[in-house]
Amino acid sequence: MKLETGSPLLTIQNVTKTYATPEGGTVQALKGVSLDINQGEFIVLLGPSGCGKTTLLRTIAGLEYPDSGEIYLEGERIDDKPAFLRPVNTVFQSYALFPHMSVAENIAFGLEMEKLSKEEIAKRVEATLVQIKLEGYGRRKPSQLSGGQQQRVALGRALIKGPRVLLLDEPLSALDLKLRRGMQVELKRLQQDTGITFVFVTHDQEEAMSMGDRIAVFNEGEIVQLDTPREMYRNPANRFVADFIGETNLIECEINSGSVSIKGQNISTNYLAENAVIGSNGTSVVAIRPEDLVISGNRGILTGIVRDIIFTGSAVRIHVMIGNEEIVAVLPSHGVAVPERGQEVHMNAIDGTIRVLAS
């Protein structure tokens, strides 16, 4: 496979992987996955546990071999090569630092294995410490660092060898929320500064949305949508993606000759997204984001009784019961009237925000 101008850096073609289970059965972790990843891209593999995202990362790294399919890096096939011959590095959730080595020695480990000169290693280690904002920490041991600092050391050890692709397997999951958010910003900046292609695995959809140039959502061994965060949030491909990415109200609807009705009330086409999926006649589901619902006067497309009101600081979450179904509207915490618990409310959607979903 010859790499042409404008070709993807990393090409994954119809990769499958099946594991044997302890009970004697099999689980197909990857089902013909294909994916093109561009030079300098930050791409996130997102999905619930067991969906195949980590298996794909491990096949790129050379820690697993696919049953079928091919993986190309810069036009060269790598899925049949051992891990140490692939110009990729992996950062794991556990950091995997050597506790008896200093920060500088941990970062230098890969270069030591390449038998580079001491002068060259020292120069590159110092530059890496500056890059990961740990200047002056080179002589410390991992036990003398915070969780976030240990994560930076693991990143530095992977980056110092100048990999063509950096693979990250839920590297921030062990950090507390505040530190995790700070590291998300730092990691994104680091990727932009180095220009290295990052392939990042997570099950946290907020993390994926905040970091990825594109997101590949996995479900049961397949990519069900590949898109930018904004496009995926506003136009989920199906019910699974709508429910997994962000918060959404999924409400049963009826389709009849191209018209959509909810709870027996026809929905004006003004409310429907421009590319809303209108299926064949019968029962389907609409998705309405909580922030796209507004409390109206005495008429609305939805009417229900307020069950709970939750103040979150910047917003107020209104939980409304429509029969035995609960939906959520998110209102600004100031500048709008907030209903009371037990009050009947009528709700409309912002124009162009209701999407009829494929199954």
C-alpha cells in the first residue's frame, strides 16, 4: 500500500478480533472495524465497557493481533509486526512507572534501550521535562509525586522517543475530577504543540467531547458513529449515540405519512432538526436535549407536572412527569421564571432541535 499525498496517517481496514471465554464460548470484540486517522489528529475511541475500543487500541500497539483485517501506518502494514518494531507508544491507565528509578531515569528508559549517548539522552530528557512542566523534578522518585505529576512522567516517557502515534488507554481515570479536568486541558495543549497523532480511549463522554477532534463511538464491537464532537451532539446517528453522548430526553413518537406526533399532538416541522430522520409509518423515538426545552405559557408540545427542581448554580434542572414518563428541562438560573413543584407546565422546543432517531 503506497502512501499518497493527503492519505491518512493510520488506516485500519476491516479488523476483527474474537476471544475465547472461560465458559468455552467466544466473544467477538471487533467486527470488521475500519477507521482512517489523520496526521496531527486527536481522535477519541469512546464507548461503554466491553465495546471493543481498548481491543482496537491494543491491536494498533501490537499487544494483540487481529484475526483478520489490516493496519497501515504511513502506508506500511504494521499489524503483522511485533510491538517493538512499530513507531507507536502507549500510555496506560496505571502509568507503569519504575518506582526505584528517578523521574529522569523513567523518562530516559526508552532511549537507554536504544543505546544513545549519555549527552543526547540528557539533552532530550531535559527538553521533555520542560515540555511536560516538570523542570527541577528529574531527581525525584515517582512516590514523591502527585497523581497528575506521575501522569506527566508517563507521558514524557512515551513522547521522548518521538512516536508517529501516541496511544492513550484511559490515562486520566485514576485522577480526581478537578485534577482530571486540568490534565485534559494540558494533554490537549501538549498534543497541539507536538503535532503528534493521539488515539485516546475513554468511556467518559464529557472527556471525549472536550478533547477530541473527532470521536468514534463504539457499541458491541462496531463503530456506530464517527464525527466531530459538535456534530455528534447535535445530530446523533441513532438512539444509542443520543443516549450515550450527553443527556437527552428520548420520547416515543408516532410517524404517519411524514408527520410526527408526540403524546397525540402533531409536531410542527419548525421544531424538527433540518436533517431529522423521518422513518416509515409507525412508532419511533424523538430526542430532545434538556437545554432545548423552554417553559411556555398555556400551550406547548409537551404538558406535565413538575416533580423536582434542582439548582446547580449556573442552571436549574426541572424534572417533569408526563404521565408515567419523566423528562428533564434545563433552564438558566437567572432571567427566566422557574415553576414550582407540583405545578402544571407547558413546554416547547427551540426551533430545529427535535430529531427523530433511527433505532
